[in-house]
Amino acid sequence: MKKFALSAGVALAMTLSAVAQAHPENKGYVDNTEQTIWRNSFGECWHDGFWTEADATIEGCDGYMAQAEPEPVPVVPAMVSAEKKFSLFFDFDSAVVEEDISAIVDYIGSMAVLDNVDLVGNADFIGNADYNMRLGQRRAEAVATELRNAGVDGTKITVSSMGENAPVASCSGKGAALIACLRADRRVDVTISGETKEM
């Protein structure tokens, strides 16, 4: 009878050993083959004989609560100062904007901060200097109107004229050939300053 009891005890111990064991993932705790940790009637996790406080890293056992992952800190692009220049050209003795301004408008729209849109009107040397100063002013104001109509903040626009005092063309001759050669002087210089996002 004692031999039978001893054999039964050994068999039961072997069965429990096969069913209840500690997997590496649950170090220090008793679990089953599905790695589910055993709990007593109070819901407390069963320790094995080698459990230490350092093993208390299982969610819901021994008061351990997993730490929530910290929220990622958003990366804010750095702001850098930017300045870009454009030029718009005019027909002889005209202040009508014939050129497409969409590239200027698109660039302004791409800026994070618009500080200023500086418009400087210019004229060629043909004609009276005072008239050319006024013509440069009219050209700059015409561009300002087009930009405002396209949605650019008018409070950021400054307008001035250099008249014939800032030539870039080097021309000689007379008549139609001279007028054609001086086209580069009949312009509005556009300088856009502000800040863009550094990518």
C-alpha cells in the first residue's frame, strides 16, 4: 500500500511538473503549457521556488503595471530666413502687367512667414526723367494690384520707383531696335523676404 501511494505521489508530481512550469517569459511564476500564469482563489499569481522581487515584471502580478509608452515628441521644422527675387518686364511706355505672376504668388504661398514683398519700378532712359520716375511707380503699383487680386496680403507690399536710374541693359542705336534692346530696363524688381520651413 505504501509503495502504491508512493508511486501515485511520484506520478502526480510528474504530472503537475509537466503541466505547471515556469517559462522564460514568465520567469519566477508558475504557468501551464499555454504560458498562462496560475492564480490562487484571490487572483494572486503563483510564484515558483525561485521567484524574487526582480521577477515582478508581469502585467497584473504583484502590483506590476506596465508603463505606457511616452507620446512621441513632434518634430517641428526649423524656420530659416529666406529672400527671393523676381523681375516682371513691360512694353514700351506701358504699365500694364502682361507677364504671368503665378510663380511669384506660388512662392509667397509656400512661405511659413511673409515679411515683405518689395516692388521697385524701373524705366528705360527714353523720355523725360520725371516722367520715367512716375512710369516706374505706375508699373510697381500695377504689380501690387495684381498680387493683391491674387490673394497676397496688401499690408506686406511696399512700392517704390527708381525710374531710369537702375539700368541693366547696354544698348545703342535708335528707333525700334533701341526700344527692343532696352526691354530689360522696363521692369519691376520683386524682392520677397520672410521665413520658410527647413526640411
